[in-house]
Amino acid sequence: MGLERRLFRGMFDATEVVELRQTCFTPSRVYQPGKYIAGELPDIAFEMGLVDKLPPVRGNSAEIGYPEELDLDTESE
């Protein structure tokens, strides 16, 4: 019998980026697998064990942040 690891919402900071491993259906929305901020996901995703912590970032990739938004007002002439 395999062991299942479940992580509950209290283990995550509300602003922490986590990975949703499987599709999560709620009455109001369908959450596709991918990276989300923990505070954006419903409680059921944590209760069902669909959420995982992301591995720590190492080396030069720690310096990579979110891409900056395009500023359309400062186009070069």
C-alpha cells in the first residue's frame, strides 16, 4: 500500500507560488494544472492533495523574476 502525502493550506504562505498537479473542478471555476499563488486556490485543492510545494530555486535562476509588463506608452520613435 502506497503512502499519500497531503499538504494542507496552513503549510503554505498565502503569497507562495505552488503547483497544482491535477485539474480541480469547483462549482464556479475549473483550475488547470500549473503554477498558482496559494491564496488563489480553493480549499478543496489542498484537501484532495492536488497541491505541491515547488522545489527551491538554485543558482542563477534565483535571479529570474516575473517578466516585466510591456509599457506601450514609451514606444521608440
